[in-house]
Amino acid sequence: MGFKSAVFDPAVFALKLRPEEPLRKSFVGWSTGQQRNTIMDREHVKGAADKAKGAIKEGAGKLTGDKDMETEGEIDKAKGSAHNAAGDVKDAARDAADTLKK
């Protein structure tokens, strides 16, 4: 049996800050030196959080020999990958819409 604890969930925290806007971050490309904006939408945030949570659960399950917790971790990591894939689809749709506007 695994243990349940109150874990800080960055995806939930980020969504409560400004739920109407996607998270934005800027970076400067090393090769071009030009600043580019990227948007990290809810799906990507949830995906990253689920993957991290899954990796922790899986590692804790392996460490303690708890197969149920290890399996929960693998499931959480798979959910994280699914959220990332959904975010990629949204990004592609957004890019296609932007291309059509030009």
C-alpha cells in the first residue's frame, strides 16, 4: 500500500494564478541571438507536472518495493505524455491559424 500526502502540484498552482492566459516564457536563441516567445499552455504544464509526479511515485515504489505505487507512477507518466501530445496538437493548430492570418 502506498501513502497519500499533500503534494505541491505546480500545474494546479500555475492554473490558479491566471487561468485565462497561457504561461509565457521568453528565451534568446544561441545560434541567432534573437528573442523568441514560446507559450506553455495548460496541457504542457499539466503534462510536465504529471511526468514529474509519476517519476517520483515510480522511484518511491521501486525503492520501497511497492508495486502498486510503481504502477501508479507509470500511469502518471503516461498521462503526462498524453497531456504533452495534446499540447503539441494545440500548438500546431495555433501555428496553422497564425499562418493563415498572414
